Amino acid sequence: MPTHFCVAPNTPGLPASLAAALAENPANGHTAEPGGRRKRAIGEFRKFWKPGRTLQIAFVDDPDDAHRQAIVDAIVLWQPWVNLTFEFVASKRGDIKILTGYNDNYSLIGTDALTVGPSDATMVLGIKPHEPRFQSTVLHEFGHGLGAQHEHQHPDADIPWDLPKVYAHFEALGVAREEVDHNLLNKLDRSLLLATRYDRRSIMHYPVKQELTLGDWTLAQNTRISRKDKAFMRRAYPTA
Ligand SMILES: [Zn+2]
């Protein structure tokens, strides 16, 4: 269980977020209904980049070469599953802009990255390559950068949270209740999941501590891109 959450609430604000998502990829504004009909989403929309495009990835600070390469090595593990070309640029300007010199790990979701200033970071990767969760953290945050949301918030997630304990646990860590709801408890609209099933092996799932659940439900940190994660990305970024 992280001590901080990786998706900031209400960032960057709904109008800017929606405008960026639709300008980049008009399919973001549609949700597939169970019967196959498509309708315009109201309040819910996806934030995927336009399939087929080159995604420029920049570092806004200057990690040393080994650190930078370790991040690149983790990010490219997503490359086979998306119809995007990852281009790591020497410039500090890009579509996704990574900051390493800050002790936290979080990311904007997909096209929300288009709403920040040209020199502002869209993803913070404070974790260092020698730390045990380095690769899984980079994979998780970059999953957000590709538009993936939290798997533990899938509408079919069956985690029996012990809510009073969950809130008390995070309150003690100084995390606002709104952030706990936004990153952990609120269920996502099914349309955002691209009809993929709930998957407790997903790299987008948080680990779950047994003491925060009722009964015997616990989950260790997932460390790899799961089969369902791959299927999700293939649906989000199909080849034409
Ligand atoms: Zn996350």
C-alpha cells in the first residue's frame, strides 16, 4: 500500500481535461454500451493518446545516465502492447515530461498531460533504480501516462475494505479523505475499462494490506504487466 497516492484529484479540471482528450483522440468522448451502441459520454471520457502517433517522452531534470536508462528500460516494456512510438527526447519538452528529483511517484492520466505548461512535469518518478519496487512503480505510473486507471477501482473489484480502518490508516499518514476516495475506493465507470475484466494481477492494482480488509483478503505488490493489462492497451491503442 503506498503512503502517497498517484493520481491527484480534479487535475487538471474537467473542461481542460475534456477538451484535451477530445482534441487528441475523438474516440475518447464515446463510451461503448453493453449492446454495442455507442453514445457520447456525459462526465465520463477516456484520455488515450491518438493511436499511431509518436509519443515524445522527456526528462525535465537531469538524472544521471544509468538512472535515465533504468527508467527507459522499464517504460519500453509497455511498447509492444500499444500502437504508439515512444521517442525519448533530449529536450525537456515532450508529451510526457518526467521529473525524478522529487520524492514521490505520481502521474497525470493520459491526455491530461497536454494541459500543463511546456516546462511542467506530467509524471513524477522519485523512486530510485536500487529500490525494490522501482520497475513496478515506473510501469504503474507510465500506465497512468498511457491513460490507464486504477484496477482496484474496477466496478467488479471485490475488495472487502474495512472502511473505518482504511480512513484511519491514511489519516494517520496525512492523506485527505478525498484522496483516499479518489485513488482507492471510488469505483470507475465501466466505459473507462474498455470491457476488460477485473484483474487482481494488473500492474495498475495497488497492493492491499490484510489489516485494511475484512476477513482474509490481501494482495502483494504486482510487479509485471499482466495479460489483461496487455489486452487493455491493445484495445486502447489498436493498429488501424
Ligand atoms: Zn496509480
